[in-house]
Amino acid sequence: MWKIILLSTVQCLFLSGGQVFLKFAMNRMDTFRFSLLFFRNLLTNWYLLASGLCMAIATLLWLYILKHFDFSVAYPMISISYIFGTLAAIYIFHETVPPLRWVGIFLIMAGVTLIAK
């Protein structure tokens, strides 16, 4: 069981990292419009490239997980990414997380623990 926990944690780190880079990429972009300049800026946005790379690695890990573990165990494990996303919101984007949201995160962690057993 430790193998799926480790693989899922690494996969969720890449998945969350991809979302963080995507947020950085979108923060650097101007207002969306169908123009050559907008799409050129989008394609030369290094944060977008980093996001895609993280998402690709997360997808490859996910394919491995799906191949080797029961879906009923593997799928709930990706909810670990919600925890990493919330931590990124706090430490990278300096957002405030209210206490009720922490209760939700605790429930997610408890659920993952129950499924892993």
C-alpha cells in the first residue's frame, strides 16, 4: 500500500505544481482576445510550458497508477492534490484559508487514510 501512497503523492505534487504554474502563466497574460499577439504571448509564456510539463509528468504517473492499482483505491488518492493546492494558495499566493476550509482538508486527509488501509 505504501507504493500507491508514494506514487499518488508524487503525482499530486506534479498535478498541483502544474496548476500553480498555470496560475502564474495566466497572471502574466493580458485580457483574452482573438489576436495574433495574444496567442504569441501565450505560446512564449515559460510558466505555461512548465505547467504543461508538470501536467505531462502527472499524467504519465497516473497512467502507471491506473495500470497497476485498483481504480477504487487509486482515484480517491488524487484528492491529495487538494491539500497541496491549499498549501500552495497559502505559501505561494499568500491567500487566507478560513477555518472551515481546514476542516474540509482534514476530512479529505481522513478519507485518504481510510481508503489506503
